[in-house]
Amino acid sequence: MRFLHIADLHLGKALYGVSMIDNQDQVFWVERFLEKVRELKPDAVLIAGDIYDRSAPSGEAVMLFNHMLTELEKMAVPVLLTAGNHDSGKRLSFAGSILAKQKIYIAGVVEKEMVHVTIPERDGSGEVTFWLLPYLFPAMAAQVLTDESIGDYETAVRELLARQKIDFSGRNVLLAHQNVTAGGKETPRGGSESMVGGVGQIDYRVFDGFDYVALGHIHASYHVGRKEVRYAGSPLCYHFDETRQPEKGLLLVELGEKEGGVEITPLSIRPLHPMREIRGTYETILESLEQEENRDEYLKIVVTDRRITPEMSELLREQFKNRGSIVLELVSEFREFDAVSALSGEYNGEKLIEDYFVELYRERKGQAQPGEKDLALFQFAAGQVRGRDSSEKREESLAADAEKLLAYVLKQEVRGE
């Protein structure tokens, strides 16, 4: 049996205020995905959670998913999907019993008896039963199973699966949206997944007996513990950290006879706007503009040798705009001031006094960069702090000093001084 495994669509996602539907990124991906389905003619499509980016998705996101399901139904391809932590399970389950008649099977909320679907034999190797597990947390499992002793994610999933009548002598596939690990070790990640780390770990051995486990939740594509327990990853990059992950796309899974092995083939879909980080001095970035021909990208630019000025920002953004690209993030790693020695145990030399002032200023001023006069004042004030007797105000932190001075500066600005 051959099926396609995708997850973490996050329809309706916006990056730095740029809608990935309005700018056609997700629309383009859905159309390319449908082309793959027409080409490969799989026996089923599996979607392992986080269909939407928000629990109350936009009308545009709902209509895009409606288009996707409608086209799959026209191709007579069964669709099996579970709710992720970004989805509203109840909203996702709307009209579920009606859709099931069109071979679109949805598990939006956790039930004592899991949604499961058996697809008849088509390959001479026996039928396959698909078990659908929406995002599950301990309190939910304790309520559904009327077992208050359930206090962690792994126990919750283990107990729910133990209550199901699963015939492991046949072929079984599980869809789940959880944080699955091997030996408690997680794959490094960041950006849009940074809040996942350490939360709700479930050991992959909970899924022993299943011939394939189609996972969602983590945006990278990789297996956990054994190759048959697999994350599909998100179809597109949703943070610049994700550009370091393996190429995005989908998985073609070919399930052989029971215990006969599983063949997994990653398939890529080139995004409409690839994401890329450009790092270097201002001059090297300008030189790269002359040398390369990349177009239609989402960019993060990191300038290493100077602060970002309004003029520099305007020039870079305009230059890349002429190539159809959008600079989503423009930042500087430049440190204007030399390192200083620590004043107290609270200041370890890793951050300069002036940097505290700049960070606080940007926080209070909507991320606007301080001007030359502001920087001069910060440098003067930092000199005053460094020059004071270190025995004074030992209980007062450097950050508190910065807060007081910044409050004074902003007060003068309001007065027009």
C-alpha cells in the first residue's frame, strides 16, 4: 500500500506580517501537492495535525483547505487527518460524519475509542487499519479515560492505546501529533518550534507494534528511534531557523507485507519564495547583489560590521525588491563599544553596558534604532556607571541602572528637550 504523509501545514501563517496565503506561498504549495497526488495515485493521504496556524483560522485558510480536500475527493483518494495543538479539534471535526462518507476521515477530539479506518486490500498483502490520534495532553486523557492517575504525556498516550482493540497481527498505521523522542533526546530545533523543547516527551517505544507511525508537530523531517516512526516535517519554512533543516516536502510511504519492511521516499516541492539568510559585512552584501541572480526570496540579512541606518535599510530593501524578493528581517551584529570588565556578580562581561541601553531603548521605542545623540548619551552614562565606586549600591543591578537612565531620556524626548 502506498500513501503520502504530510503534516504541519499551518494554513493562514504570516511571516513578519506577510500572509503566506495572500502572497500565494501556501496556495502554490497546495497546487503542487495536488499535482503530486495526481501523478503518484496513492492509496491514501495522511495529514498529521496542525492543518491551520490558529485555532480560529481565517476564512482564506479554511477555503484553501476546502479546495485541497475537494480536489482529493474528486480523485477518490481517502484522506485521514488528525488535529494538532494549533487546531481547534471541535472546529476541525465539523461535519465529520458527513465527510467520512466521502472518505475524508477526521479525528478532531480525543475519544475513548479512537477513530480508526480500515482500507481494503489492494496490494495482495492484506488490509491496513489507520488509527487517528489528535494532539493529546494528560488532563484530557485523564478525563476521557476517567483515570486521575494519568499525569504525563507518555502515560496518557500509552493508556489510550492500551484501551483500543488493535489486532497487531495485521498491518496498522498510527497518525499522531506529539513530541516523540528516543531515549529522551530531542533533535535540535528553534524558531517556530522553540516552545516545543522538553514539553510532552513521549518515547517512540510507546508505538511498538505499529507498522508505520505518521508524526506531526516537529517541523523537520526525520525518524525517531526506528525508521518507521517518522516526522514528515512542515511543507514550507516558517522561520529562518528552519532553513537549516532538510529540504521540505512530503513523504511517499510504501508499506509491504506484515514485518516485510517499509520504504520511505522524501519528495520535495520547491517553494514559491525560498527563504535564505545572508550574513556578512555591508560591502560583501552589496557585492553579492552584483554577483548572484537569486530572485523571489524571503530574506534575513545580518550585517556584521556596522549598525543599520535608515538609509542602509532603504537601499537594501529596494535593491532586493527589484528582484522580487522581500527582506523580512534586517539586523546588525555589530558591537560599537569595546568590552569592559565586570562591575558585579550580576554582570559577567558578556554584554556591554551600552548594549543594555540600546536594548531597552529599542524595546520602549518599537524596535527603532537609537540615533547618534542617543548613543553618545548612552556611552557617557555607561562611563559614569563604570567610574562609580563598585562598593556602592551592590544590591542594585546594572539593568536597573539602565532602566532609570532610559526613563529619564524618554521623559526628555516627550518634553521635546
